[in-house]
Amino acid sequence: MVGPAPNPSTGLGATYQFHVKTVGTNSVTFIDPFVAVGYEYATGPGDPNFASVLLPNVGNGRFDLSSCDASILGTAYSGVPFGFGPAGLNCFQVRGIETSADLDPDDFTAFITGLTFTADGAFTGTMTPLITAIASVPCRFLTTVARICVELI
């Protein structure tokens, strides 16, 4: 369970509350927060629509784009602007970030994204991480990916 949004003034991220059914004196419990596998971008009320997006070089640099109503927009590549047409979009999703990229969903600098807009104005929108947990990863392969792993001592 994730708590409130990160607070940049304290340097603290969101609080995670774990519910591990069994812990004990003869085991080590490894915990790690979730990993981002995509992001949803949305404009705020009265903001101009998104005209294009420029994505960073993360993972294999290839991403699946869709509108927030699940319409497939196509494949975007890192460093190559992806246009949304003359009217633009007020909401879109980027998916296809490999879990091996280990993107921390609480680190807003983990996936620096370039945006252009269809008109001048303010931007009060949001960037929401799409997260996943990886459940069946042996303890010997631990990396910074979302999971809980108990290894017997």
C-alpha cells in the first residue's frame, strides 16, 4: 500500500506499508518498493492538450503509447518526438518499460519526459506511474524490483 505523494521539501518518498504473513528469527525478509512499467500523463482543467511527447533512453528505448481510453496510438522511440495530431490529447499512457530498468515510481526524475502543447497556457497536469510487482523472483536474483522475498537462514 502506498501512502501520500513524495514531499520534495523533506526528501522523503511515499510510505509503503507491507503485509508479510510470515516473518521470523530463522529468515531474512527482503522488501523493495514497486517498479514503474509505464506512466499516465494528463492535463489539468483548462490546460492546452499535449501535442507531442519525447521519451528518454530507458530500457530498450521502445515504448507503447495509448490514449487513456485505451486506443492504441503506436510505438514511440527514445529521442524521437511522437506527435498526437493537430488536436492533441489531454491524456495518454506510455507502457513497455522493462522491469529490468528498475524505475522507482516515487522518483520523478527516473523518466524525464519532454512535452509540447497545442496552445500557449499553463500546465497543471499529472504524471502517474503505472506500477507492478514481480512475485516469483528467487532471492538470489534480488535487484531493486518490487517484491517481497523471504530466504531461510
